[in-house]
Amino acid sequence: MKVAVQRWGNSLAVRIPKAIAVESDLNDGVFVDLKLVGGKVVLVPLRVRRYNLGALLAKVKADNLHHEAETGNPVGKEPW
């Protein structure tokens, strides 16, 4: 698919056609990694990792549980 490179302020921009955006699951505001690979411009969508607290806590076991850390005596108005 042929598209034009256009000036956008001091930069250059390329509009991503809707068909390509839909197929690659790109939406407004999605961040991409812009690379130059072998002389070609490559855009790779960056996916935001979604964490689930229950799944993360399920990974806590006795062998990877950290012990309480001593931080010294209070120096201000800490409630503990």
C-alpha cells in the first residue's frame, strides 16, 4: 500500500490506513517502537502489561518471601 510522508511541525508523519490499523490492533494513543531495520522503518506496537493482583500473590511462596527489613528508629512523626 502506498502512502505519502507529510510534514507535521518539524517532523514527518505517515498516516496509517484504517485497514492496517484494524489488522494490527492499533488505536489512537497506542505507543509503538520505531526502529530502523536494514534500512527499513519498522513500527512495532507496544503492549501494556495488565497485572492481576491475585495471580501475582499466588506466586509468593515461602522460598521467595522476603523477611521484614529493619529501617531503624523513627526520625519524624511516623505513626509506626
